[in-house]
Amino acid sequence: MSNPTNQFSSPDPAAPVFRPGVFKGREGLVRNVLWRLERGESLGLVGGPKLGKTSLLLHLAWQLNHAGPSSKSPGPSALYVDVADEADWKRFHSHPPNPDTILLLDNCDQLIEEKTRSLSDIDLLPGGSTVFAGGRAWREVVRGGDLPYTLKSIPLAVFFEKEALQVFSPDLSTEQQAVVLTNAWTHPYIFKHLQAALLREGLYVSTEQIVSDVKKSLSSFFQDCVNQLREPLEHQVLDYVIEVDKFVNPREVARAIGLSTIKPVADTLCALGLVSRWIRDEEATLSAGSRLFNEWYRETVAF
């Protein structure tokens, strides 16, 4: 049935996205991060819910432990640590890695939101680099410049369209692929769930019913995304981009809202995966491309 080499092609949406040695959709970003780590930089990987932070870290760990940061040398090893996992955290502190180990720390929001964790629990190891990955709370710490060390911010966003095309299952028909792009657009998690449902049920259930069922199944995820919004202006910009239902220049959005610029808000919405930024006809545009999310938002969140 599905292609085992494609991490998005499983008919089970709960199946892990990451498989050792298999990674599609963000190869350019992986090369950039590996290059920076090889230079000894430490990075702040930030992004909204289910944008692929964990999958990226696990792939980086696999790459570094199997091929090194470049093809010319084996390079230092890497250690993935889930800060939110108590057992993982205890193992990390009871068995400190060697000084050249590259640390890949996931769920770093815990370092500022939990009393049981703190930034003081982690020292950047001499000679090694660290990737700190987290969501909105961690993004604000990295952007605020309040850390005792410098982190290069690496924001995740939804896939570019050409990246999304790489993760289609060959078992989907052309029509089903169009359904995925129309309804999920290029958000990795929504894409994964809708594609899995079509692979699993496409021969037995109508496409309309599948799309409706997926929207219901993702309601808690959609709510998690909306819960990330903290300012009325963020809701206002998102409302406008959803309602205009087309690619729109940020300046048009700013004029409609009565502001000189919406760049900080647009940056936040893009980092959360709620809005996409595209260059079309040499013009910057914003769009809210996921019909599934947009319909849920209209039905659930008051304008």
C-alpha cells in the first residue's frame, strides 16, 4: 500500500513522523542547521504546535551520529533530550555527555514555565553546540535577548509548496492530492492527518465525509493553536487574513487595521503555523491556506 520511505504516507496518523534516515520536506533547513552546528553555533529552534520541531531534532541526531555534520569528517556525536520527559531529564543529568557532544533539547518552554526546570540547570558545554527547541514561550525568550548566551533564532513555519509535494504518498490519486492541498494546505500536521485518512478510508468513504471527520478530529489541535494567541491584534490580523480568503499584501492588512505595519504580528502568526508568508509576482503576501482550520475557526472563534 503506502510507500515505506515516506514519513507522511502511513495510513495511521498516530504513527511517528520520524523514521531513522528518512526525512522529507525540510532538507534545505537541515543543511543550514548542520552547517551552523559545525561552526560551533548554538541555535533556538522555534515554532508552533506540531510544526515538526521534534522530528527535525531527531533527524539531526541521526545525521550527526551517523554521518557527522559534514560528509568530510565524522564530527561530534549528538544527544537528543526531551526536557518535558522526567526520565529523559534524569538520564541527562545523571550521565552528562562528553564536552564535544551536540545537545538537541526539545520542549524548552519547560525551562521557563516549570518550577522543576530552569535555564540554570543547563550549561552550554565547552566545545559543543546546543539546539534549544520550543514553542511561543521559548521564542519570546530567544527574541528578547535575555539569555546569558547568544542563540541564532531558527523559526519553523509551514512547508513551502514544493516541500509539501515531496511528502505526498504515491498511493494518492491526483484528485486526492488536490483535496489535501486545498484543505490542509502545507501545514505538516494537518497534511499528515488528512493524507492518512484518505489512504485509510478513500475507497470506502466519500471525500466530503473524510474531510469533515478530519476537521472534527483536529479540533483540539486547532484549539491549541488558537490558545497560543495572546494579543487582540493577533486575532484581528488572523481574522482579516482568513476572511479575505486570498493572498494579501501585509501593507493592505495594516491599512485595513489602521496600523503602519503588522510585521511583528505577521512574524508571530507565521511562526505559529497559522499564516503563511509567500513571495508571489515579486511581492510579499500572507495567506491562511488551510480550509480545514479556517472553517473550524469561523465556526468556533467569534469574530
